[in-house]
Amino acid sequence: MFYREAGDFKTSYEADSQTFPIAFDRWRYWAILAVAYLVIPFVINDYWASALLVPFLIYAIASIGLNILVGYCGQVSLGTGGFMAVGAYACYKLMTSFPDVSIVVHVLLAGGITAMVGTAFGLPSLRIKGFYLAVATLAAQFFLVWLFNKVAWFYNYSASGQINAPERFVFGVPVTGANTSAPAQYLVCLVFLTFCALLARNLTRGTVGRSWMAIRDMDIAAEIIGVNPLKAKLTAFAVSSFFIGIAGALFFSVYLGAVEVGEAFGIQKSFLVLFMVIIGGLGSIFGSFAGAAFLVILPVALKVVGVDLLGWPTDLVAHLQLVIVGGLIMFFLIKEPHGLAQLWRLAKEKLRLWPFPY
Amino acid sequence: MKMKTLAAMALAGAMAAGPAMAELVIPDLSYRTGPYAAGGTPFSDGYQDYFNLLNARDGGIGGESVRIIECETGYNTEKGVECYEATKGEGALIYQPLSTGITYQLIPKATADGIPMHTMGYGRTSAANGEVFNWVFNYPANYWDAASVAVNYLLDENGGDLSGKTIALVYHNSAYGKEPIRTLEELSAKHGFTLTQLAVDHPGQEQKSQWLQIRRERPDYVLMWGWGVMNQVAVQEAANIGFPMENFIGNWWAGAEHDVTPAGMAANGYKSLNMNRVVDYPVLGEIKALVHDAGNAAGDGSNLGSVLYVRGMYAAMLAAEAIANAQEIHGVTAVTPAMVRDGMEALDITAARMAELGMDGIGPEFAVSCENHGGSGQGLVQQWNAADGIWVPLTDFIAPDDGVIDPLIAEDSAAFAAESNITPGCL
């Protein structure tokens, strides 16, 4: 009824090729942005920020990054944890070496450094694909974690090998360190997420994104029609690692404040982000958000229901959580292999015809 | 987005349902799941049972009942932060996360929120300097004390001379395991022994290559900084290569029953440090009668009297004493976290008080002050008797070498103070 193209006349090429062709989608988009920027910062508290929203925002950036590589370019990667560690350690070294430069610049630079490292580890993708590439990126994961554990320069020779985020400010408000308020923490991550999501959305709609998708769909055919596989694959690795590096830098500096590489950026982190991408939907920016929300919020919600409402023992709930999350992953993969994004797409199709489906 | 609203409603419901803050709230960030559950479970049982005993026997502390909020961290720092944020709003008085990684995370947060932390024998060693770490306490002993106690014990064994000996350190490749390295390096320079470092990655099930290296190099002694499943694997591997067990010493987190029982008789003679003596204390009988038999046991009640259970109970006792102290200092029973901090800083544990509490000689005597949050740093050495299935204390409490440790603490805490713009001083 109200969700349809009819009646929404486009009079310019820009209007014709805009991200959301349906007026209702555009309003929804602005409404979500308005709530995220104008309402949540005023109602958020420490628990909401630390337990749900900040991790959700950061994991959303990471899964957008991985989605570009896996979902759009078809290159399977298990190195996400390692690349997040590169972002975190780059950010730490920059923060401690140049304390006068803004943290925002450091996070972006950390993303840039991760992009370079990611491109280097992406080189094998020119020769190998599928499972073999997954194994090569797995090597990156283990190598990077080992490196940050082994070389003391990366953690400034601290006795414990931990890195701690010193206090840094944006417009005079602390965003890292102990005195960070929940809204500051939330807003800085939200700004980065908005920037990354807009960038990713527009990249995937343009030439670069189309060449990635061509490589994903059939690399030989793409090469024959003139897509340069070297350029497409390496740009995918670079852009993907850039986002993952930003996520790692925020994860360390804004969210946790202190990390230990083996514990925070181990192989389980790579799998977690990969699950987010798969559950959310490969090749969909919305899917990255949905997958991150699903895997961040579900365990917390289960815990709240099990421990706080039902009063069950904490270990029982923790075990049930594993069972339920695992079960749901299987359920979704069987019932909807294209992820939550596909459910959303179907819902929109139905909405177009509502209330008179044929 | 729908998922988020649902979770939001569930959360809001849970928070509204929470009872009023009229009692003493003690969060227990425990871990009963994951590769470290074997250690986390008995500690948490002991911690909770002691507070339950106080509730049942004395009606709480100073007439205020104690409410424990348990939160499962799984030894994972992200969940640890979530647990901290979830519990701090309930009026939490003191945090004991039993994880060095979570401790590092929580030190700045707890300091900013004004809630004391007690990291007994773990966490950040330089927190012993109370002028820099106003809100963090690690009495009665810390990792660097443990390293020094172990070396002092070996010095004693070797007639005061370790020169030319080799000591291998098998450590958990994390902040926890790396903590003693600097002290051991200093001590190796001082006493002339050679230190070999062998890192074991989380969770520690794969140690073949490390023990192969030990078999090849034949060090005189092996020290271990292990936790969780790593310990039992190490003891088994040491048995497999025929390393003499009496020359293998774990720290106090690598010396509980569940670390040695899987290796059976082969583990006989394995030594470890301990910061509290484990014998059959009268208080354990009271817990059995008033808590377990009343059906209020934390967990399944099977850990009563085990090494880590006793340590958890000891931690709870120190917390309860600090709260009682705070009530006395400030003259109110409903204390705040800031008052508990004052109570911790004025803590004085005497032999007479420990005997009065039914745990005679459980730990060393020590007094806390603003400058020294680290206690006496003493530890003892115990040995596993596999035939009887008990840990036998071999020594009395051994003092660490403060001449080596104090400058290291001063150096590391000064670095932290500079990094986080703290002007050292008492509150």
C-alpha cells in the first residue's frame, strides 16, 4: 500500500540510481539514523553501552569488512581475528608514540596499516581459492597472534604483554580510558560505523563492487570480459582489512581498554565474525548488521532470561547458551541459507504486494 | 532491529525485578564453564559458601545480610566486562574476578567508579603499590612474590647456591603467565642460574614440543605458571618424559587436586606453592553443618575442603573482615564501596583472629597500609601425596626477596602512573 515504487517519480539520474529507490525505505533509514544519533545517546547507560551497543557497533564494522571479502568478492578468510589484532596493536603503537594526534586519526591510520597487512596476506588469493585460501588466511591468523605475543616492541615491553589504552579525547570528551562516558563511547563507534557502512554501500554499488561480484560469480568469465583479477582481489582484501582494522582498533581502545592478543583476537574471533556474516547474509550490508546484532544480543538476552528472570544456575545457562546459539545457527542455515538478509528481502517483497497479494 | 527491542524489554524487566539495595552486595564473577572451569568452580564454591555461612550463623556481617550475585565469565574478558557492568549498579562492594586478563580490564573501570578490587595472588603485581593503585589490593601475595618464594625454596634446597643450575619456566602464554618473567630474570642474574622460558598457548592442551625440549635440555628444575587444563596436561607430560616430580614446582594456581589426579600415581611428589595452608579447619565443619546440610551449598557441594575451595573461602574471609572493619571505622552497617576500601586499607590479619574464625594458620599474618596493598608476600611449598590423595605442606610460610621485588614494583607502578596521569598519593 505505502511500500511501493508506484507514484514515486524519479526525474534525474541521481534519483534513479539512489540507494533506496522506495520512499518508505528512505524515511526508515533517516528515522533509524535519527534514533541512533539523537535518542540513544541520551538514554544509554554503562551496561547498555558495554554489554550490547558498543560491541554490536564494532562487530558490525568487522562483519561489513569480512562481508566485502567473503560475500562480495568470494574470497574465504579465516584471518579476521589476526587482522583485528593488527588494527588494535597499530592503534596502540600510534596512541603511545604520538599522544598529541587525535584518536580518530589513529583509528583510521590503524585501518590503513591493517589494509596493507591484509593486502600482503591476500597475495596468495591470486593463485589459490576456496578451502585452500581459507587455510592460507588461517596461517595469517596464527602468525599474527604469535607475532604480537613474541615481539615485545608491539606491547612496549610491558611485563605482562597486555596493552592498555591511555586516555584520549575527541572534542575535549574522553573516548578511551577509564573515564569514558557511555554516550561518548557509543557515539564514537556509531560515527565510525556510519562512515564504514556508507563507504561500503557505495563501493559495492560502483565499479569496484561490480568487479568484486564478477570475480565472485565466475573468475574466469570475469577475466575474459576485462576485469583485472589482481586488482579486484587485492582491493577487496585492502578494503576489507581496512574495515576490520578499524573494528580492531575500536575494540581495543574504546570497548575493552586493555587486551591480550591470544585471548581477545584468537581463532574464535575469526569464526565469530564469519558466523555473523553467514547468518546475516553473504553479500549484503544489512546482513552484516543483522548478523552482528544476532550474535551479540542473543547470548546476553539468553543470560538475562535464564539467570535473572528464571534464576537458573549460571553454569547451566552458559552451557544452554552454547546449545541454543549452535542450534539456531543450524536452523537458520537449513531454513534460510541466504541468511537474515534474505528474510528481510522476502518481507519487503511481501510488503510491496500487501494488502492485495495475488 | 526487532531482536534488539525484544532484548531491551527482557532487560528492562529483569532490572525492574531486582530487589532493593538494603543488603551487602558481593558480586562473584565466577567461571564454571570452559577450559578453566576446573579451577574456577571450587574457588567460587568456597567464596559463596563462606558468605552463606556468615548469613546463616551471624545473620550476615554486622547484622547486614550478604547478597551474592553470581555472573559467569568463562574466563573471557568481554563477558567479564559485561558482568562488571551488569553488577556494579546493584551496589557491588568488592570485585574478585579470579582472572588476570579481566583484572587488567577492570582496574581502570573500578578506579573510575570507586569500587575496590581484591586480586588475591593474581592480577597486576604492581598494584601492591597502593599510592598508585588506590582501589586495587593484591594481598596477601602476588606473582613476583611467588617467583621469589620458589627461588628461595630452591636456594634452601641447594644450600644457598643456585649458580650453574638451570631452571625452566613453563608458562601460560598470556598476561598471567608472563608476569613472573621479569622477576625471575632479575633473580637469575642475582643467583647465577640459567632461566629457560617455554610458553604454552591457551588453553594449554598441546605441550608436546615444550616437554620434548625439557627432555632434551634436562633443566635442574621446572617452574610452572599454569591454570586450568594446562596444569594437568603438564603434570602428565612431565610424567611421560620421566622428569623427577620433586624438581617440578607449580605456582599457587597450579597446585590443586584436579591438576594432579588425572596423572594418577605418576604425579606423586609434584610440588606447588600455596598461599594458604590446607588442613581440616573447624570452619569447614560449620560450613558443612550450616550451609551444605541446609541445602544452600554453592555448586554441587563436592569441593568442600579442596585447595581452591579453601582459597576461595580465604578470599571471602578477607573480604568479610574488610567489610567488618569498614563498619567499625565508619560506624554504619550499610557500608558503601568507598568505606569498604578504607576497611581493606586498615586490614590487620593476626594469628589470633584467624584462630577465632576457625581457620588457625590459614595464611600468613599481615597488615595492609596505604603504601602497601600487597601484604607480606609469603607462600609455602606443598607436595602431592598420590597414595593418600592429599597435599602435604612441606614448609612454613617462606618470605620473598623484597630487595628484588620492591624496586620492580616501584618501576612498574611508576610507569603505569605516568601512562595514566596518576599522581601517586593516599586517598
